Amino acid sequence: MTIDKGNSPQALQPGWRVVYVGERRAEGRRVVAVVDGEERPLRAIGASSAVGFVWGRPGEGARDLARSVLADATGSPVLAERVHREFAWDVIAHLPGDGFRSAWRSDVVAAPVARGVRPYLT
């Protein structure tokens, strides 16, 4: 199966079925993207935190998660870099600390758009 990473305008249409899931396990935290029922690890983009992805509180780990989710959802690391701090504060820091199942891809893309940022660069 080919996964469209968001490089085409069609990939940004609502209904593209991706859910981001964060879990706390004995071996640590993990975040996956579930695409049509298949899990794939969320790739860390520009990770700066020594502790990895964090949610439920602000900080470097929350910013890393925000940047990575935004890059995955939009296909644009440039956009993710521009708006990840606000997304971390507005969304990631408020997710339940014990885990989350959240955000259809179209909802993630809508967050920066609500702030007036276009979802991809032309």
C-alpha cells in the first residue's frame, strides 16, 4: 500500500483516514499513525528533546511531537517548523498524559489553517 504523505492537494481533503495514537507503556511512550487500520511509527522530525515525544504538558518533548505530527499530516516540514510551537501549546500540552487517540488528519491540518497559515506552500 502506498501512503500519500500529503504532498498533493488531494491528500489534504477531509476524510483522509489517519488517526494519531500516543500510548504510555512499560518500555516508554510511543506514538503511531494509524492509516486504514495499519500502524506505523510516527517519525521524529527535528527532535531536540532528550526524552522523546511528550504530551499532556508543555516543553521540548511536546514541541517535538507537535512538529512531527504536523509534518506527517501536512507533508511539509517547513510548515511544521513554522507553527509547531503554537500547536504544542494549543493542542499537545492538553492531551491526556496517560495516552491519547486523537485527530483525524484533516483536524490536524485545520489547526494551522485556523491561525491563517496555508497547509502547503506553492
